[in-house]
Amino acid sequence: MEQTQVDLCQQIKHTNDDKTVSEYMQSIKTIIDDLAMIGHDLTHGKIIVHALDELTPEFKQMKVVVQAKESPIFFEELLEKLLDQKNSPKRDDTLKDTTPPTAQFN
């Protein structure tokens, strides 16, 4: 059954349900490729906007940084940055787990 442009665009909005970053971005890429096959090419900017829109809250800072960039970011670069963020240790968590040093003076 042939998918329409509207169906594929709607799928983009529901691609992040319980998926890893790689799975999510692969889903986006597949939908974008399907759209291109039916003659509806998206600009790099629109691709990035769609990908950012459905990210989970843990990527809020990444969304802000990417949207604030003056130069465009491409899909592969966005994937790399998302994977880097996902795989890097969270600073807040490491700070919370650290007990501050104390001294007892007599």
C-alpha cells in the first residue's frame, strides 16, 4: 500500500516512542527517504526541525544549542551530537553523588 505525503509527515511526529537515539534517528531517516521517493524532498532545515521536535526532555539543551547555531547542522552531525550527549556522563548526577569533604576541628 502506497503511503501518502501526509501519512509520512504524520509518522515523523510519532517516531520517538520508546526508541534509542539511533533507532529514533533511523526512523526519521527512513521517513525522509520515503518522502523523497514520492517527490517531497525536505530541506536540511526542515529535517532538523522535525528531528528536534520529537526529542525527549533530556535533550532540551541540545535542542537550544542546535537552534541557536548560525550555520546549518546536517542530519549526520545531529545524530553524532545526540549520541555523544546520550553517552556522556551527566554532570548533575556525578555532582549529586559526591559527598563534600568535611573536617572536624576540636
